[in-house]
Amino acid sequence: MEEEPRISISVPRQIHEDIVLLQGQEIIRIRDLLQSSEPRLEALREENERIQAEHEETVKELEELRSRPPPEPPTPPEPPKPPTIDDIVKLVSPRAQFRNAQRLPAYGSFQIPAFFVGRSPRRCVNALRNRVGYLRVVVFRGGEERWLDHFSTCIVVRPDKRRRRDGAWVDTKLLRPHRSVNVVASVFGRWYYLGTYQCAAVATLDAESWDDLPEKSQRGVLRFMAHNDDRREARDGILRGDVGLHRIELRRTGFDDAVQDSLVAAGQRQVEVPDTDGSYESEGGPYD
């Protein structure tokens, strides 16, 4: 069997040296690259270990939370208690309190309690009127009436006409003699049911008697007749004699405990749900 002839390739020396040089340079570049990559690989390895440890801790915490019983729902806060009448009464000095106590309403030996404290007991009075009748309730807002014999007798002056909010003048429904009414009045900022009163007498006053009336009575008459913007016109009508004045005398004849209890209950409801505007209405009722 014949041997295949060998072909020898002669490489020039210069080319051989260039190849060796390039191989050496590539080896040096790869070695430098490996040396520079080792710190980065080490840092990545450490970061991977840290992330893996945090992941394991998170998994343990989740398993622990799952094993715990569910938390109880939070207890709802208690609703605020509505203010009572005593909570909204302004404090007064002991001396003034003692002085006022001597003048507070009483029926015989019974000290009458207030049923409301504030500017207007409108809801209480409306509830009472719905029960006993609109014309059987008389409201004194304080100052214009004169009390005698420790709230046993009341003297008040009323006009025979009044002006409504719509501008119309209407006749006043004055009390006739021997007519009985329930009286509600404001005393020292508190509202009281004073009892059942009977109209004992009605006297007509002339225009000249206007100047002889006390200032409080004059203010009460004007407030009863018209609202703020129309009170000057109301006063002029009295002085001209267009509006007559009547002096009414009321005398207490009894005290209805059921009416008192009804007003106290209505006053408590009004404290719990106060009026939004804090005002009162006047729609032509007597002594509003």
C-alpha cells in the first residue's frame, strides 16, 4: 500500500511571528478581562445571597401571619351623649343664683322646673299647641309683661292689629274675659310653663297712654305688632290712633302636670335635635 504524499507548506517567517504575537495579545486580553470580572461576579453573588435571605425571611413572616387567628374588628366608638339642659346653661355667681332663686316661678310650695333653655322653644310650644289647641297657649318672651304676687297675676298690653311677614295687617285675636289659657314665659333665660290663667279683665287704652307705658312694655307691643323693619310704622299707627291698645289682666287658676311633663319631653327632644337656623316663626298666633 503506497503512502500518500505529504504536502508541505512553507509559511514565511514574518507571518508566523505575527500569528504568534496576535495569539499572545489575545491571551493577555482574555486574562485581563477575567481578572476585572472576578470582583463584579463576587458582588453579584453576594447580592444574590442577600436577596435570597430576605426572601426566606419574608416567606417565614407570611407563614407566621397566616397561622395567627384573624384580628377582632375594632370596637365602634360610643356615640356622643346629647347635651342636657344643664350643660348649656351659663354659670352664674352664687350671689346672682341666690337672688334669682327668690324670683323663680313657683306654684304654691312647688318650685316649677324649666323645660327649655335657649332663644326659642318653638318646637316645644308647637307640640303643646297641637295637643291643647293653638289659641289656648300664650307665650311671653320676657320683659313686656308685668308679674304680680309671685307669678299669680300678669298685666300685659297688646295691640288689636299686627303685621305679618307678608306685609298684611291682620286683627289680633285678643283674649276675652273668663277665657282660660296655658301660659309659657321666659324667666332669666329659661322657659317655664307657669300654669293655667284666666282673663280677668280687658281695658282699652287711648293713644295718649302710649307714652305712659314702661319702655319694656312699649318694646313688647312693637315686637308683637311687627318685625324689625316695620316697627317704626307700627309705632306711628299707635300714635295716630289707627291701632288700639288693650290692657289685659291674667290670673292663675291652676297648674296642669300633664302639660308640664309634655313640655319637658319636647324640650329634651329640641336639645337633642336643635333648630338649624336658631330662629322662631311668628305666623299670627296670639302672644307670639
